[in-house]
Amino acid sequence: MKPDAVIFDLDGVITDTAHLHFIAWRQVASEIGITIDESFNQQLKGISRMDSLERILVYGGKRTQFSAAEKAALAARKNACYVEALRTLTPHAVLPGITSLLAALRQEGVATGLASVSLNAPTILRALKLASQFDFCADAARLTHSKPDPEIFLAACSGLGVAPECCIGIEDAQAGIDAINACKMTAVGIGAGLQGAQLRLDDTAQLTWSRLHAFWNQQRRAATRCQ
């Protein structure tokens, strides 16, 4: 037994640009008189750019001080800073184990999808030389709701032509794990402190096809026994 598809989050699973996000948000926040640190930045993992901005404004006590147009300008400013930082990204930034896992999935005939809320996901995949390794990438620009809403994972499943319950989703953020569970996919969590992941691994180096395959078969057998 094999899953029909494995659907990946991008940041923290394929590569780690969290520090680049932090530097960009810190710069924009500083320009409007708000100081954030890397501990606060953990709250921004897995959520959209505008949702991140709202959290920063609430944190700084300035939620009502900016119009919608001003917020859009701040978000655009952050993205410009982030895109500039992405110029430093190379295939060396692919996290351990990911290249070999993608190759194994291709060999096994298991479809691969990307479910990232980052509007820069296509740019990042090209910089990492991984764009050809994904059968479908959900378009974050078409989203109505960000994670933990399951919309982007459902969009990835739809694009691949697979049923969510026949797929594995891989995430490193709680919002992402919640989104995977909400659409009845099987959740694999990368990192500590994640609740609700059916399989939790310490890092991507542990993310191998043999481990995912054994885990999937175990989950299927357990589901059969409960019927």
C-alpha cells in the first residue's frame, strides 16, 4: 500500500527561510516603531503575510493606526525585503533528506504536491532547483483562507486529482498540522511541540520513503481493524 500523494509545506520542510522572513519583518516593524525578536517570530510560522502583519500590529499596540491601503503597503515592503534576501538562496539550502525523498517518491510513482501559503513559493523552488520535482503546486494567490483552514491542502489534492484521505501532508507548523487534519489527510510533523501529527519527526533527515511507507501501512492496517 502506498499513499496516492505526499503534499509538502515549503518553509521549514523543503528549505528554511524563517530567518529571512524574520529579518524582513523586523525591518518593517522597526520602521513603524515596533520591536520584535526571534521568539515572537515563531508565532508567524505557517500563516499568511497579512495575518503576520496583523499579529505584529496587535503585538505593538498599533492595530487600529493603519488603513487597509497602508497595511497593504507595509506587507509589500516586507515582501520586497524578503525577495531581496532570497537572492542568496541556492540548492545548498534544501533541507537534509528532502532531495532523496523526492527522488524516491518519483521512482515509486507517488505524486508530489506543494501547499505553501507563500506567494514566493515558485521563486523559491526555482532557486532550489526543485520546481521539476513537484507534480502540482497550489497557488497561494487564489486562497480565500490561510492555514489552519484546510483550503490550500484541498487545492493541492484537487490539482493532483487525489482524495485527501489517500494522502500524507508534511508540515513544521501547528497551523499546518491543523489544516492537514481538517481535510482528513494523514499528518507528519517536523519538529518539537506539534500537536495532532500522526507521525512526528525531529528533523527532515529522518524523513525517508521507507519510514513514510511503513508508517502509511501501519495507519492503513489500524484503520482496517477499526472498521
